Amino acid sequence: MVREIMKDVAFLSQKAEPATPEDLPIAADLLETLQAHQAGCVGMAANMIGVNKRIIAFDNEGKYMLMFNPEIIKRSEPYEAEEGCLSLTGTRRTKRWKSIKVQYQNEKFQTRCKTFTGWTAQIIQHEIDHCEGIII
């Protein structure tokens, strides 16, 4: 189900709760909402659809990927970026890393680790910030 985009900064500023297998329907809604906004959006966190859970969905080089309970465990090569967000107006400058290693759970809640670089890494960092209640 495509959900409305959350714009309440007080809600978006809350740290997300850990996701569980019971949250799989929320992840499906998150993916559908991201696909509905694909013309102007490359990633979303569950709090952007009004659910305070650690779930992100993003475009991973042309294919959508879901992560449950993502954590960045390694980062390298900082740089300055300018980003926008469906939940906010305008763009903002922020610090990002060119390479990140993320530990997360897949849709079967199996723990995985993967390194991402470039644009995909930037998208993931933005969405994990959402999970942490960090608004750029």
C-alpha cells in the first residue's frame, strides 16, 4: 500500500525501534511507496511513512533493496554532499563517506554485511540517518 509521506519533524527526529519479522508488511508498504515516488526519490526509511522502525528501502544500482536494522560498521573517505528529502523542503549540506560497510538483516532476518560505495553509499547513509532521528 502506498502511504502518505511523513513531514512532522518531531516524529522524524525520534530514533527508530528495532525491526522484527512482524514488520515485513511495513517493509512491503515502504517499497510500494518508494516505487510510487521513484521519479523524485531514491531511498526511504520507515519513519518517512509514519512507522518508527529501523527499515530502509533504496535503489541499489537499478534494483530495490530492503534492509532491516542497518548499522554502518566501517566508513572511509569523507566528503561534503548536498541532499534533498521528500519529508523536507529544499536541500541541505551534510558530511558523507565514499565507502561504507553495513551490517543489516535481510527479509529472512539473516544478518549480512556488505560494502557500498559512491551514490548507493550516500543513499544508505541518508536513510540510516533517518533511523537515528538525524534530519539533514
